[in-house]
Amino acid sequence: MSEDAEGRHAPIAARVHLAHAVVQKLADDHRVDLLHLKGPAVLPGLRAEGRKSSDVDVLVRPSHLDRLVTALESVGFEQRTDFSTGSVFAHAANWWHDDWGWVDVHVSWPGVTLDAEEAFDVLARDSQPHAIAHWPCAVPDPTAQRLVLVLHSARSGGTSDVDHAWGAATPAEQDDVRRLAARLGAEVALAAGIGELELHRGAPTYALWHHFLHGGSRLDEWRARLAAAPTVRAKAALVTAAMRVNRDHLRMELGRPPTRDEVRARQRVRVRKAVDEVSRRVRRA
């Protein structure tokens, strides 16, 4: 039986609601500052009715991450992806529990460029309790939730969340979101989500958000990531990672830890695809 099938005998929506409450209880017990995002954490009116989530998304104060990990693993959660391999932004890692399913732990939110600890303070400043499975969970205020949903939509290539979180907002509410985005250094990501990306063509992250919205080849993605990397050290790390097999993703694909031979085989495929794509670019040029 696959990891996604194990332990999911209850309806997914019920399990996700209960898992939010479990994670908040662990955070309460271990003095962890936490915000619940997306899914059942979204306040009424900010998302289409009937939208459901298959996992739990939480944003943890970065300096409290170790406490949260200790709490999760004390009740049987197992880490399945690392922050460095979880996404382009190295912003989240995944934990799995046979009963509660997936929990995505975020230390930052894609598109936000402010220091992660300061960004958490900004997003949590006006947070409010929101009952999930009858347990009070801390969620961002409506302005912050609008921004979070729009940024997530931009990274996902566009979703209906924008229609509710942005399109249905009043001009005053939209202005509040723009001001919050400016405080968080998320103007380019917000622009990508609301159709204004071309106003930021000169920004280092323009190509990356363009790729999220419009797609492209793996080479296009890596070039965009290289342009967006803020330091020489970050750019060097990307070059090293570009040709390395993501073992965490391979494990999730296979439903088990990969063997050395499987990693080597995937590495050969990765290198061959990269060489082929570069060769095609050269021939076209």
C-alpha cells in the first residue's frame, strides 16, 4: 500500500481538519509560534466554497522550528522531504503520519523576500484564532490571507483563489494587500498573481515568476532560479544542485526509499536530458 493510502480511512477533509488541531495542540504544548494557512484555515469569503485540502500547511516562526520538529516526531510524524529539496524556494519540508497524513511545515512563504523571522512577525501581528475541528488555531488576518492566497496562486500558475482573494476585494482591501506586500518584499510575486508582472521586467525574480505562470523547459527554470538567487554563494549552490537527483522527490515517486542503482539511473537520465536540451538550444541558435 502506498504512503498516500496508508492511514487514510477517514474522509480526507475530516482527517485534514483533525490534523490541523493536532499540530496546534503540539505547538501549544511546546511553546511554538505557528500560523495555519490555506485549506480549513482560510477565513470565510476568501476562497471558493467547496475547495478542499489534502494536507496541512503551517508557517512556523523560524527560530521555533526545532521545537516543532521535536513535537511532531514525538507523536510519530516522519520527515519525508528536506527544506533544501522541498521546493524552488527551499521554504518548506514535509512530514508524514500514518493516521494524520501530510503536514507541510513552512519557514517562509514563496514570494516573500523579507527576512523570514521578521516576515513571521509581520504576518502574525494581527493573527486571530480560528476554530478548526473545534480547536482554536492561529491564522493570519484577512489582508495577510489574501496575500498568501494570491502568492500561492502565482506559484501554481494561476488558480481560482485570485478571483475571491483579490478580484472580490474592495479597492481599499486591495490597497491593504499591496501595502502588506511592500512590507514583506513581495511586490513582484503579488504582481505575478494579479496580472501585473510585466511592470517588473527588470526585477531579478521576474523570469522565475514568469516561468511559474507560463511554464517552460527545465533549463528555463534553472536559468530563472539562477537570476533570482540573491548571492554568489546561492548561485553556486544552485549550479551544484542542478545536476543532482532530488532523492526526496524520487522517494515520494516510488513510495519507498530509492536504491543506489535507482538513484544512479535517474542521475543518468537527468544528465542526458540536460545535454539534449542544451544541444537543441545551440542548434536553434
